[in-house]
Amino acid sequence: MRGYLSFVLAFLSLALILSLLSLSNAAGSRSLSKAVSVERIYGVEMNVKEIILEEARQGGRTGFSIYSTTHFERMCKHCPDNFCAPYIPPAPPPENACDETLCSACFREDEARNASEYWSELGISSLNGHMFDPDFSINIGHADTEASLSADPLRKGYFILSDIRFREDLRINISSEKLSISAGSRIPAGTGVDCG
């Protein structure tokens, strides 16, 4: 009887140890699963930020390029704010004759900046429909960018786009119903990308 009792106690002890180990492994795997989810959301966040910054750069360049290929410094001489000369027929028109059509092709710094900002913001907003990862839903807030130009006498418009900066924080929300995890992030105001 004593041997039987020892066997039952040893068997119960072994069963208790095995059940504790399985509980420990289950808790550890849940903890590991959560750590993997956090690592995945961090990876998605970094990827989204990198793509947003590149889209700001490419959009700004596109906007500046479109504007600078259709607007020229030499056309400004036909604008009233650049002291164009009125044309009075029958005399031949002066070289700087006032002409609304020609004036509309005048390269203006503020318009070039506005075009760059518009296209960079348009590109960023188009990312809201992009699927970065099938397990995650991404929501990007409204971008408010600011373009800076630099003088370059060798360029056609005498300017180049030097950088695009964020005027305000750009909010980014990342969530996954499948993984039951979400995170809020942002690109801080003042963050910029070099476009030169």
C-alpha cells in the first residue's frame, strides 16, 4: 500500500508540474504574440512615415515642375505690377506691352510654392486609399505643407524647389481588428524633405 501511495503522489506531482509548465508556455506565447504584433505595427508605422515623406518630396517636385514649365520670368514684363507699357495703336507694340495672356504665364514665386504645396498635399492624401499591409488599416490626417524655393540663375525660372516642410503635425492612425491592436503616430511640424 505504501508503494501505491508513493506512486500516486509522484504521479500527481508530475501532473502538477506539467500543468504549470503548459500554463507558463501559454502565457509566454500570448506575451510573445503581443510582442510580435507590437513589432509589426511599429514596422508598418515606419513604412508609412517613409512613404509619406517620399510622397511629399515627389508631389512637391511634380507641382513645381508643372508650374515652372508653363511659367517664365520673361513673361512678367507684360504685367502691370512689373510696369508694362500700354499699347496704343497704330504705333508698334513696345517690347514690354501689357498683355493679360502673356502676363498669365509670368513665373511668380508664391504661385510656384502654392503649386508645390498643393501637389505634395494631394499625393499624401492619396495614400489614404493605399493598402500598406493587409492586416492593418491606415488613416492619414490632412497634410499642411510649406514649400521653400532657392534662387538658381542657371534655371529657366531662376528658382528651384529646395524643400517641403510640414506646417502642422500630421496625424497617422494605425489599427488592426485581426490583431486587436492600434497606435497613433505623427510626423511633427517642421519635419522636412530635401527636394534639391
